[in-house]
Amino acid sequence: MTANLQAYKAHLQAPWGKLQYDIIFAFLESLKGQKILDFGSGFGIVADFLAEKNQVTAIEPSSEMIAERKQDFSYEQLQGSLDLLQSLPDQSFDIIVCHNVLEYVSDPALYLTEFSRLLKKDGKISLVKHHEVGRIMHTVVFENAPEKAQQLLVGQEYQTHSMGAAKVYQVSEVISGLPLEVEDYQGVRIFYGLQSNDYKTAPDWAEKMLEMELAVCNKSPYRDIAAFQHVWLSKH
């Protein structure tokens, strides 16, 4: 396990890492009886949650991440990337999940093209992406790094704390020309990414913050300043 993956795993086990997944689970909990692809499945946290009520196939490029996931799982785990997607038959899935992945690929539009092909008509894509406005706010407020934020403003790649360099992309650009449209979107990490971590170890912090985040996740301007956005794309 590399140092980066160690840092990432530690992040997921911290109160703020767990909270992000609790928020995402709230967005996905209504999915039942669906055939789902989780691409970039990482440690299998979302795949494991979805597999309780759905048939899930998980694809992850990193053998290290696959090796580190919880071993008592009830979903199909494959290793691969774009080439594996291209080998799957058309209209194979009702739902495709792709969370915090496309910032780290060279051309996100190639992956959305395959997702569109693999998705059944009226199917949906659950996409979690970094949000530029929230990223800059986090850099200024939480990191206290206004000079770094100035660089982000002019389009420089940013270094994540554990996953390396990431690039912001615009959903409208990567789905251009595809039979996909934005159905709705929610904000993720609206408030708590701006707080000092000192607050986040209080016994009732996660419960209260989850309630607050979900109270405004569908409302502008709150969802438009979030560090991440969860976007529902539908195939027409």
C-alpha cells in the first residue's frame, strides 16, 4: 500500500471522511433492484452499500486498492479501466456510479461516452466531482493559502491531500454530443470543509453536521459553494 493510499484510507476513517460517505449514501439509499456499475470503486465502500439492495459490478484500476477493500463483500469486483469498459455490451446497466474519479483521467469525455453506451435508456449516472468554487473557498479558508487559491483561479491543477494532481472539468463539456442531461445536483461538503478539524471530534458533531448538510444540499446558493457536487445525469 503506497503512502498516498495510506493517507487516503486514514482520511476515510476520520470523522470528516465518514461524513462524506454518509451524505452520499443518503443520495443513493432509494436505489433498489437495479443493475449497477461502480466505476473507480476504490476500497468498495459505495459498492458494498449498494450491494445490499442491488446487483453491483465494481471496476477499479488499482490492484492495491482492491487488495485493501473489505473482503466479505457481495458484489462482483473487476480490475481494469477504459479498455474494460469498452469490452462490456451496450445497455448493460440501469445505474452507473462514478465518484471522484474523472479528475484523474486524461479525457473525461471518453469515459462518459462509454457510460452513455453502457447505460440503458432512461438510466442514470451518479457522478461526484470536485467543484471549483468550493475548492477555492477551502483553499483560502481551511488551508489559509490565498496565493495557492490565486493559482487555482487561473486554472492550475491542484494537489489533493492523498490522490495526487487533479483537474477540474465541466459537466456540460464532457457530455456534449451525448444523449445525457443533468437531471439534478446536490452539494457535498458545503460547510464542514471550512471548519477547523478541532471541532470534528466532538461526539455529536457528525450527526448534527449530516443533518445540516442534507438540509441545504439541494438548495442554491449552498450547493453552488460546496467542495464537491453530486450530479444526477439521465440518458434520454
